[in-house]
Amino acid sequence: QPLKASETVQITPRTCSRCHRGQSDSEMLTYCDQAICGQCKSAFLQCIRDGVSFAEPPIYAGFTIRVLAWFVDAVTLLVFTTPLLVLLEGLAPPQGGLVVVIVSWTAITLVGGILTAAIQMLYETWFVGRYGATPGKMACGLKIVRPDGSLLTFRRAFARYWGKVLTGMTMGIGFLLVTVDGQCRSMHDFICDTRVVRNE
């Protein structure tokens, strides 16, 4: 039969289960009924070599479970920072004029704020870069991953912490994006291209 008389072949696009971009079926790798595009293929195969399971699509963590994980992390940080702040308050001079009291308490507050921020930064960067989750997220069965399922490097974990700081400056609006995004991403997840999933 002449080619021009035959039906036109339709190439149906498929969506990559890692980056969620659509490409033609011929360019996809299929693994456990999941489509993997050419750009995600190398990282995906590396995850398989590392023992990461892709039998089921990832389950994204919703707003409630992430708030619970944040609360656990907040309590954990208080255990470390409260004794330090109490120690700093003990350095305040017991006596002195009004100027001395104001200057000393201003310095103590400033130093305490800097140390607290540094502890929070190291806490999140270390645990996310080393284990893929903070203790709060571990307790709630969550982990932070890239779109291809791989864990974050220390550099990206560090950047994600500062992205969370920027999210906090939006008066909470950046966190509420979790409730409307299909992959439950907050503002700092968009910035650093990360996902929070259930660690099944």
C-alpha cells in the first residue's frame, strides 16, 4: 500500500515520572511501568545502583505532615539552643548604669541570635546533606529528594536552608504553596528544585 494512502502515524507523548516533562514514547525508558526521559536516565540508573526503590511513584508529603515534622525539629533545636541562651544571659553584668545594661543586653541578644541562626543552618545542612532529612522529617517518615529521586548534596542542602529563610519572609505564603501545588512544593522547593516525599 502506498505510504501516502496509509494512516498517519501518531506519536503519543508520555510524561517522565521524575521531572514530569512530556516527550515522545520512543525517547523514554520504561522501568516498573514508569517512563524515564533521556535527561533523567543517567541519574535514575545511578539511583538504582545505589539501591533506591522505584517500584511505585513517589508519594509527596502534604502540608499537615510537614508542619508536624517542622514542630519536631523546632523542639529538637530548642534542646540545643536554650542552654546556650541561658549561659549567655548569665554573662550580663549584675549591676551597672542604664547605658551599661542596655549595651550588654543588646550585645547578648545579638550574639544569641547569630549563634541560634548558625546552629539552625548547620543542623539543616548537615542532616539533609548527609541523610536526606532532618530528625523531624525522619520521625515523620519523610525525605527530601531531587526530581529524579536522588538525595541532595551538601551544597544544595545549604542553599535550601537559605531558600527556607526567604520563604519565611513571605509571611507564610511561600509555605502555603504546598496546599495548591500538585507535587506539594513550597517556595524553597521551587527555588532549589526539590521534593519532600514519604520514605516508603
